[in-house]
Amino acid sequence: MPDPKPPAPPARPESREPSDVRPLGPLVFAVSLFLTVALIMLAAKGVLDRLAASRPRPIRLPAAVEPSSLPPEPRLQSSPTADLRAMRGREAKELNGYGWVDRPAGVIHIPIDRAMRLVADRGLPSWRPSLPGPAAGKDAQQEPRR
């Protein structure tokens, strides 16, 4: 009996699949893309520089030089932040201080904290109509007839 042949050694696998992409292709594409973008940016900068150099200079009008002449009303605020601070200061003074609203009528304003404490202690005053009308007369007190 003859000896059977020993099995053949397995074939050595290749280092890559045949369907893989060669590394040189994407590298060439990335470098060419970078160079193209750089050339476009340089061309755009040159065009913008030429446009800026050919732009006419602004003309200074005499009215722009004279700061003493004011524009007609209504004018814009010259310093909005300072105006806002002043307005908030006036509001805070009115909300937190005492003062006359109508001196001949005897109407004053008091600090808001004090007013809230008074309303909490005493409650709200009852509402009374300022002008008497037909509902405020004797007929309103009688019961309606059925």
C-alpha cells in the first residue's frame, strides 16, 4: 500500500484584498483639493484688493464737519445707557420715597413696600362710584317688584 501524500500546505493569504483602494489615489486627491482651494483663495484676495484700491474716497461735506448744527426734532439719544440709568433712578426714587402727587387735593405717594404692608394690614378700601347715577339713588336700594 502506498502511503497517501501528505496534504498540501494552505495557500499563503495576500496582504490585502484585491478590492481595496490603493492608498495613492486618495492622497493625490486630497493634495490636489488643498492646492485648488489655496489658489482660489489667493485669486479672490487679489480681486478684492484691486476693488478696494479702485473704490472712490468718501467726500466730506461741510455739514459733517460742523458739530454745532443739530438735526431737526425728533433727535436720537446721544447716550442711551445714561438716559436709561437716569430713568431707572427716577422710577426707584418714586417707588421707594414719599412725595406729593397733587398737593391741593392732598394726594401723596408712599414707598411701595409701605403701601403693600398697609393693604395687607387694613385690606383694600371698598369701591364707591365717583359720580352718582341712577343705580346709586333711592331706587337702587328698593327691591324690584315681581
